[in-house]
Amino acid sequence: MRSDRRRHAIAIVALVLVVIHSASCGRDTAAQFGFANDENLPATLTDVLCDAGAGSTCTAQTLAVTLNHVLIEAASRPGSIVRLWSMGSNVGETVIIGNAVSPMNRKRGKASRKRIQDHFVSGSTSALLKAIHPYLVIGCRRRSPIAESIARIIWAAPRTSTKRVIIVISDAREVSTFGDFECGVLPAPNAFVEKLHADQVLAPGSLSGIDVEFVYVSLGAVDGGRCQPTLARDAAVRSLWKAAVTSAGAASFHYETADAAASK
């Protein structure tokens, strides 16, 4: 009987020592024994807008890279939503192609969670690329209503106060009633903003709390060689988008060229 009590006492002491050691060594050690889980980061909503019009930069390759990056981030934030949009010739043709929701982390082991996250990233990337494939037809669309497409995404707001990010894969060359950023005369930033606001597009406060990113922005030749690009013109286009997004109250504005993205 005394021997049983002694073994029981030793077992309790050993367990206490393991718990104390785990606490002293941090969360990673504790998690190995199942005493702690990694703290989940808050969920987010990320909208990816693909501009696959003539001469633009949303292709199967650039979209795959972007989705992979976005989905990896979403996987670390259980319950996050990634929505993929295809830009059309007008706001009515800009539609959601598909979405993915990151799984909850119910597994204790890091290896198990990583397997689930990897499966989510690879499976979602494949499914979304397959869904948008019919829309990736280069040369079939000349108009690029970028501002109106962003506005439509803004309106598709979640019911919760989830942090939002809008990523635009595009050459950033708007071609619509708001201007011809390819070959036309560029408006002054304040004139562009006023025209947008008059039509309730990117209205003041509409981007409040939302991060906006333009990626794979082209500094190359305009489709068909209809006009020659210059760095001065490209800088002016960037200023136009910065003014529009800032006036709408965006939390942040990021503008990355295709050259910068390729060097990562």
C-alpha cells in the first residue's frame, strides 16, 4: 500500500515539474505536451480583384502567387475569408468567382495544424484558379473600370467588423468614364477625386479601416503599342490612385510594381 502511495506521489510531482518546466520554457514547449495552444490571430476578409483585361497583369501566374500568399496568411487566422473577384467591362460584370474560409485550429499538435493549413492553402489555390480560368482571356476586354470595381467590393461588406484588405492585381491603368490612364490626358488628382465622388464611387469614408494594395502594376508598354509609357506618366497614375484611396479613408495604401514583385 505504501509502495502504491509512493508511486502515486512521484507521478504527481513529475507532472507538476513538467508543467512548471513548460511554463518557464514558453508556449512552444507547453504546446508539445498539450497544455497550451497557439493563440489564434483575429480573422480577416481579403478581397482579391483580378484585372485580366488586354495588357493588364492579372494572369494565372501572378494570381497563383498572390493567392498563395494571401491564403497562407488566412490559414494563420482561423475563420478568415478570401474572396476572388474578376473585373468586367463594367461594374455589373465585376463578379465574385469564389471564396475560401480558413479552418479552425482544433488540433493541439503543430504538425497536425500545419498539415491542415497546407491542405487548405493548396486546395483553395487550385479551386480558385480553376474557377477563374474562363475569365483569364487576354485581349477580350478593353475597358478597365478599376475604381468602380473596388467600389463594388466595398459594398460587399461583411456583417461583422472583420479587418478588411482589398488587393488589386492590375496594371493600374483605368479606362472608363473616369479617364483613360493608358493614352489619354491624365486628370489632376483633385479633379479625378471630385469626379469619383460625384458618382458616389470611392466616396469619402467608404474605405475606412480597409487596407488597399495594388500589386503587379505594369510600367511596361501599353497594349498594342498605342502609346509609349513614361516614368513621369506612371508616377502620375500612382498619385491619382493614392489620392482616390486616401480621400476614401483607406487605412493604408500600398502600390507595388511587377518588377518589385518579381524580385521577391
